[in-house]
Amino acid sequence: MFASAPEHIAKVSQLYYSSLPLWIILLPILIGIGTYFLKNCWETVRKACALIASLIALVGVIMLFPLALTGTVCYDLIHVMQMGLFFEVDLISWIFAFLIALVWFLATLFSFTYMDHEHNRRRYYSYLIITLGATLGVVMAGDFFTLFLFFELMTLSSYVLVIHEQGYEAMKAGTLYIYLGIAGGLSLLFAIMLLYSATGSVDIAPVLGQLGEQRTIIYILFLIGFGIKAGLVPLHIWLPLAHPVAPSPASALLSGIMIKAGAYGILRVSLILFSSPEGVSVAETSYLFMIGNALMWIGLVTMLAGAIMALLNSNMKRILAYSSVSQIGYIATGLGVATFMGLEGAMGFAGALYHIINHAFFKAGLFMMVGTIYLYTHELELSRLGGMLRKMPLVAITFIIAACGIAGIPGFNGYPSKTLVHDSLLIAIKYNDLFSIELAEKIFILTSALTICYFIKLFRGIFLGPVPEKLDRSYKLSPSINIVLSSFAVIIIVIGIFPNLILERILVPAAELLNYAGYGMDHLYHFKFFEWAPLEAMLIVVVLTLVIYLPGVYRRWFDWKPPWWLSIHTLIYQPLTHWLIDLTGRAGVLVDSSVDNAYNRSGVVARAWCSFIGTLDSGLDRFYEKSGIMARTLADRSSDIDSRIDEFYEKSGEIARKLADRSSDIDSKIDDFYERSGEMARKLADRSSDMDSALNAAYLKTGKAAQNLARQTADLDQAISNVYDQAGKKTRDQMEKRLADQKGKKVRGDSSKWTTKHLSFDNLLLVLVLGIVLLVIFYYGRFN
Amino acid sequence: MDNTTIITIIIFIVAFPIIMTPIILYSSRVSDKLRNILAVATSAIAFLLTLSLYPTIAGGGVVQHKLFEILPNLEISLRLDLLSFCLAALASFIWFLCTVYSIDYMAKEHATSRYYPVLIFTLGSCQGIFFAGDLFSLFVFFELMSLIAYILIIHEETEEALKAGYKYLVMTIIGGLAIFFGIIIVFELGGTVSLGVGEIIHESSLLAFLAFICFLIGFGMKAGMFPLHVWLPDAHPVAPSPASALLSGVMLKTGAYGIVRVIFYVFSPDLLQSSGWDHVLSVLAVITILLGSAVALTQTDIKRRLAYSSISQLGYVLLGLSILNSNAVIGAVFHIFSHAFMKSTLFLAAGAIIWKTGKRQIADLKGIGRQMPVTMGCFSIAALAMIGIPPLNGFLSKWTLALGALDANMPLYVFVLLVSSLLNALYYLPIIIPAYFELPDGSNYDLHSHDKLHFTIAEASPRMLSAMIILALCTIIFGLTPNNIVYTLSRLTAAFLLHGGGL
């Protein structure tokens, strides 16, 4: 799929099609996997396998050299993983591959002695070789897709090396390492995907013009992805934790080689991906200046922070780990300068690449030296060590050599590369008269001085002073360690004394690959390391070192422990990750459980409604039932009442009947009565008629009687009138006599003198008889 | 092969397991061994017969056949095209492996004479879904499978299982009703529900949208789409592990399959995109992805964590379907395969661990990698594939999906995918790392006593291991090999769906 070579290479050189890169990568991986299944007791076979694998890699890489020098070695596996894998080895790749293979070979040799006292060697060797293949794969990858594949593989397999001790510290460091590694990998993947979508390919080719608007985000993502592996500040936090806990040969590889995989990526991205095949436009130049400047400053901060932290630590492996951070800062600075200088960036590029080479040797060597000391003393703290100069003179000597190398002392290998980076800064000042770049140069000098300071500290701590009682015995180093350490020392010195050898043979052709031109290239080509100008800079550094170190030791500056809030890890990463993970989990659970709750609630509510309706229903039912019952009762009652009424009627009927009976009775009685009364009336009438007739008869009788009476009365009356006529003649005779007497007396009218004694009986008798007569007349008068 | 043969084969694939169900049920009265053999043989035959359809498919053939009409225009019909072949082959393959795995796993369980017939019956109905030629028959088989799967879920018959099963049942019925409603609307609008027509609904209308939402509810429910996923994390973990593997690995896919059919055969991608309905799906998919991953992070039970992970992974498929361009659909179809391999491996491995040690809590799994290296090896491979480590198949599907998202100019989706990958790492690595590199709590092993560190290897039975190993190999092979048949099928399927068979 990506068989065609990028134009920028085709222009310069030939194209070789060879499967050698694939085998260099694949054989160690396969041997590594195979080694894992060897029996535990086959120690020698395992060691042999490891050694053979690293030798295969080394020999293979060396075989590639003539091809890489004159052209590019390509190999592709079309359709593997659909995108196809593509391997391409140009000189830059070859330099990295060679470094990797060589240092790995030495580290494997060193492991033989070092690992003998360790557990789980089967796993160690197996993963050591797998990691070798993966790391070689990273640098030999021809496109970013392949690169990413091996990058991930390297992260995972080196994780096993990091946590080899499996103690608490190691697991913690390993956890940080792998999560950051995977995060970095994903960042890288994102960048590659964006690259692919922008350009339609994942080749490592100059495509700045095609990237468009997304170029900044792509660059940042690449920088994060590779920067994590390289240990750029502030992504370095895993490095000082992970490198010290690994077994020393693994630390050497991690620090010396694997962080270079990150540097390699940054180099490829900054110098190749972000450039254009036919020269960059003005706008792009200023853009590249911005990017390069940013990278340079990241490098400067990394270098300074790493150096300061190295100075303040007292664990010797951690000092070396921080030193790695610092040295990666040099490399990033060089790459940054190379990026913003454009075609003039040859010095920066060469410096960075040179420093990558040198750092691999001295840092791997230093880790192994320190590892040797740890192997025999089991001490890492400077305060508990000392006087090793006499006990292990070879280690002391090689350590001094390596330290001189890293310090940049002329005659050792650090000097040429630092000089080149420094010179690139000077050229940058010449081209862009900016204060920031001058400041950068000052920081560079300062950091170089600090580097020497912490190595003096380290050296004094380990090798000088009294030997602690516990460690006061004689040590016998195994030959493989001697060989390995000596070879590092030899390499360092050889490069230091003949710096132009590598420069001319390798770096200049590599720089030519990138089409560098102009003054920078010229300067590089004729660079003289042992001239006054570079030496002067070194002298300044040494003087500055003394100025810092002497009062520093005197005032105990280097024992200062930075407070926790200065630690970027505790200050930012830990809370941030904790917070983020916690928040993610919580938010997720919250949403999830609330959805779940919503369902359950709605279920509960629905059930409640249903049960409510059920209750309603049963209530209704009950109501009907009750009303039924009531109706029934009512009916019962009403029927009761009915029956009662019925009864009542019945009774009343009865009563009525009775009444009627009675009334008829009464009636009959009345009838009877009437009859009787009629009868009586008739009788009465009869009687009354009887009486009437009797009365009539009585009246008739009475009438007759009355007639009789009236005749008798009339007789009586005649008799009485005769009496009266006789009585009247006698009374008139008496009256004349009396009147004659009275005339005689003349006082007869005097009544007062009249009394009862005067009454004569005659008179009384007369009145009585008169009354009786009147009474009788009255009585008979009334009845008739 | 002529059409008649193909149709006979398809009918046989669907009907054979269903016919075998009572036979298996009665064979368990004769002997357990006979029953197991019959079950495995049935699933194997179903798989082989499905594979035998490959030549037709490879020739670009599409078979649509009406069996009989129930009502005018409402028929029971069969359909064979690339998509149905892919899913049917995948389902029967995993079914076969899970049945093999079940033999030893279920030996310890109760009510096995119920388990096997149900398992095989579910296979038949699942194949029926994939070979259904119209929405109505699809619906019938869908309901059949959903209801029968209930018995697999509640197999343990614990209170927890019954509760989860109840939830599953209620939601399944709701989903089924939603689909049914959708079918009615489609029938009303288009006059047919056959998948052979192409697109049934051409214009966007409120009713059509309602149908879309109904299908989304019905099939999304099965696929564990937010906010209808709630049954999944309860139901999948309580089932026996091979059933969990099938539930997560295959049965979830029926939901995704339904959505594919709805998007491409009921509606059309153009209609969805022009009316903006695809945004409904994409928003839900993004939420599903993030939610599943985030909640998986907090789970302590290994199977629950896997179940939540399934939710998130099905979100990928839905996301791919919502983006609706070539790469995204390839990614979605390929992820259906990938996830089936990965998640089945994970569930089977987790099942093996539970079977062997009875440990379900992740905190108890320290050092398990030394006791059960092969099981844990398979688990690790599948988990790394989940995280998206190349060269495993999970990476390839993520890569393709991401490219699809970028083609659609949606880097946000890529970001979501990558965040989800990171979260995958955060919840899978804490299972893997302690399994290899930490020691069981309360053990008296000493790490540094050189080679004295000796764990007794107590692996699961060979049959279980072989099922896991085959699936784990699939995750590697279908990520790495240049001749990636699954990827090719996905690519052809995507082309077929998007361009109507541009082979």
C-alpha cells in the first residue's frame, strides 16, 4: 500500500528492497516468545537465546549500514492489518537502530550477572528480547501506522520490565507508566488518524502544506504521544518513578534507549512531517518558527527542571533518571532549534542526533555502573554508600569517564554533542536576534553547570568518603560486568577524542537527507570541536559549576527537599486523574442509576397506579357488593315491611272484617234496636194511642164530669146567689141598724180604734168561705 | 447452487435447531452424553450449513423468497444477502463454540436438561432473525428469541436472576411492541414490509419519524442503547457464562442488525441524513459509549464490568451506523464481528475462572494468571483488543470507525472513541495486571524467594479452553492477517449496503 518511497528520499538516494528490517524486528520477538516457554531450569539456553537474539539484531543492523548510507531500505507487508505494514530504514533510522541493537547487546550481557540474584528470570529475558524487537520496530517503521503498532508493543512489553520487582513501589510506578503510555499511545493514534484524514496517507513524508487547519492539533497530539515516552516536562512524571525501580539493565535500556523512541518520533514529526518537499512558504516559516520555539522551550524547561531535580535527590538511580529527563531536554532543544531554523537547522539536528547517540552510551553505562554497585551492596541511597573507589576501582574509573561524558568535558563524548546544540543556539541568535533565544543559551549553560554539580555529588556520594561498615568487604566483579562497563568507557572516550568521525561519517549524511543547506550545513561540515570558541563555552560552564557547587555544598543547598506542592505529580496529575476518574465513574453511575431508577420508579408508579386502580376496582366491587347487600337488606326490609304492611293490611282487614262484623253486629243491633225501638215506638204508639184513647175517654169522662161539675157549680152558683141575696138583705138590715147605731155613736170611721179583738168571728168565717169558693172556681177554670 | 437449494438450506438452518429442541429435551432422559452430543452436533451443522451459503454470497447473490402470505402484502419470507450471511455465520460459529464450552461448564449446574434445548432453540430463532426476508418475519423471530432467552437468563433461579429476568422480560415486551408499532406504520406508509424492496419509505414525515423512533426503541433496547440499556448489566452477568457470552456476543447484535436493516432497507441513508434523524442515533451512541465505559469503571464484579463494557462497545457499532459513510459502516460491521470475538472470549474466560475458583470479584482475582495462565492469556488478549492495542482486531475496528468519523469531518467522535479506549484500559488493566503480577491476598508466597514461587496450575477443562483459545486466536487473526476474510466481508457488506451491491 505504501510501497512507493517518499519523494524526499528518492531524490537523494537509491531504494533497496529487502526483508532484512522485518527479520531484525521479527526474530527477536519470536525468540522472545519462544524463550518464555522454555523450562525454568534451562538457564543457559535462555541466556544463549537472549544473547543470540540481540546479536542477530546487532549483526542485522550492521549489515544494513552500507545500504542505509547510500539509500533507503524498504520492505512492506501489504494488507497486514488492512493498512499494510511498511518498513523503511534510512540513515536516521539506522543510527537509532544501531544504538538500540548495540546497547541492548551490552545490556543483555550485563543482565547475565545482574539477573542471577533476581526472581522470575524467564519472564525477564523473554520480555527483554520482545522489547528489543518492538523498539527496533519503532525506529524502522516506514509509516506512522507501523510505528504506532510497535510503539504500543514496546509500551506493553517494557511494562513487564518496569514492574519486574513487583514490590509496592514497582507496581505503583508501573501503573503510572502503563496508563500514561496508553494515554500517549491514544494521543498518537488520534494524531495519526487526523494526519490520515488530512493527507490520505500515514507516510512519514513532508506534508506540512496538506495539513491545513488541523496542523497545530496534530503537532500537539504527536508531541504529547511521543513526549510522554521521551519524558518531556510536564509529561515526565512516570520516568523518575519507573526507571529506578526496574532492574538495572532494564533501567539502562529504558533511560538510554527507550526514551529515544520518543525523541525519534519528535524528530520525525518536527523535521520531516512538518516540512514541505519544495521549500516552505513565508507563512509556513513563521508557523514553523512558532512550533520550533515552543519545542525548544519545552526542551529548555525539561533540561533545567530535570537537572534541578537530579541535584536535589539522593537516590542514585533516581538522580540518573532525572538526569535522563534533563538530557532529553538537550535533545528537544536541539530539535526545536532545528525546526525553527528551517533549512539552516543542520546544527540543531546534528546536535540533537549526536546527543541521542552519546546519551545512549553514557546513560546506559551509568545505569549499569550504578547497577553494579547496587548488585553488590544492595544500597541505592547516597548517604549509606561511600568509599567505593577503593572497593571497585574499575567501576569508579568507568563512572568518571561516563560522568565526564555527560558533563561535556572535552575529550569525552558529551562534549561534541553539547557543543553542537550550543552552537546551534548561537547560530539561532545570529539569525534571529531575540532575547528569548539568548536567554535559552544562558539556561543551556546553567543546566550544563548543574549537570556537572549533580555528578560531582553522585560521585562523591558513591565513591569518596569512608566506607560504611556494613559494606566493608572485598568485592569481585564478574568478567561480563567488567567487559560491559569497559566497553562503554571505551566507546565514550573514542567518540570524545574523535568527535568528527561520527559527525562526518554519519551525521552529515543524515543531515543531507533532510536537505539542509546554507551556512548551518557548511558550518557543520567543517566543524572543529577543539577550537577556542567551543572550549571557551565549556570553560564558562566549569567555572559556573564551581560557583554553584562550592557554596551549594557548604550551605547544604542540595539536601533541600522540595515541598509537596512543588511536585507536579502530587499537585496536578494525581488530583486531576483522581478527580477525572472519580468524576467519570460517578457521572456514569449517576446517569446509569438514574435511568435505572427512572425505569424502576415508573414501574413502581405504574404498579402503584395499577394497585390503586385495583383498589378502586375492588372498592367499586365492594361498593356494589355492599350496595347489593344493602339492596338485599333493603329489599329484605321492604319485603319485611311489605309483609308487615301485608300483615297489617291483613290484620286491618281482619280488624275491618271484625269491625265490619262488629258494625254489622252493631248494625243488626242498631237494626234490632231500631226494630225494637220501632217496636217500642209502635208499642209506645200503641200505648200512646191506647193512652190517647184512654185520655180521650178520660177527656170525655172529664168533659162529662166537667159538665156535671158545671151544672153542679151552676146549681151551687144559684144556691150561693140565693145565699148572697139573703146574706145581702140581712147585711143591709145589719148595715142600716149599724148605720143607725153609728149615727148613734157618730165615730165609726175611726180605724185606729179597729183591732183583731174587734173582728168578729162572723167576719172570719165569711172570708174563709169566700177563699175556698174562689180556689174551687180557679181550679176548675184551669182544667177546662 | 440454484435458488431452490439455497432456500431449502436456509429453511433447514432455521428449522433444524427448532426441530432438534424437543429431541434434545427427550434425549436427556436417555443420557446426558447423548444430549450434549446432539446439542453440539446441531450447532455445528447449523454453522456448516451457513458456511455452505458462502459461494452464493461470494458471487454477489441475493436471494429473496416469499414462503406464504398471511395477509395481502404481509408475508413470511426469507432473505439471504451479505449482511445476513455475515451475522448468521458469526452467530452460529460462536454458538457452536459456546455449546462446546457449555458441556463442561454446565456439568456443575442444575437443570441442564432445560438449558440445552433452550440454547439450541435460541440458535434457531436467532438464525431466523438474520434470514428473515421482511420486517414481520424478523419481528416474529425477534420476539421468539427474546422470550426464549429469558430462560437462559434466569437459569440460576436465584432471586437476583429472577429479578433481572423480570426486568429483561418487561423491557423486551416493550421493545417488541415498539417494533410492532413501527412495522404497522411502515406497512401503512409503504404498503409493504418486505426487505427486498430497497427503501420502503421515501419521504420524511412525522409518522415516518415515529416509525424510526419505534424501531430505534425496539432494536436499540436489544442492542443496549442508552437509555434502554438498563436490563443488560443485570441480565448478562446472572446468566451462566456461555449464555452470557452468547447474550453479549451474539444476541446484542440482533439489535444492531435490526437497526442496519431499518436504516438501509426501511429508510435510506440519504433520507436519514437529509432529515437529520441520524443525529438521534449518533447522540445516543455517543452517550452509550461514554456511559458504558464510565460505569464499567466502577463495577467490582467481573461479569458486570464486562456487561457494561458490552454496552459501550455496541455504542461503537451504533456510532458507525449513524455516521453512514463507507469507512464508518465497514467499521460498524467489522466491530460487530470484533466485539463478538472479544466479548465472547472475555465472558468465557471469566466463566472459566468462576467455574474453577468461584471468584467473581475483581479484587479476588490477584494472581489468577499464574493459576490459570491459558484462560487469563485469552482474557488478556481479548481485553487488549478491547483497549485497541494493535495488531488485534479491536484496534482495526476502532481505526476504521475513526477514519469514518474523520471522513464525516467529526473529530469529536474520534475523541469519544479514544476516551472510551482509555477508559477501557482503565477498567481492563486493573484486572489483567494484578492477575499476573500481584499475589493473592493472604497467601504466603514470597516473591523474592527465587524460583520457589510455585503456583499450582489449575486450568479449566480442555473443551472450555479450546473454545476460548479459538476465539482469542480469532481476535489476533482477524486483526493481523493480510487475508482478513472478516474484514473483506465487512467491506463488501458496507459497499453492498451503501451502494446496493457494488462488488
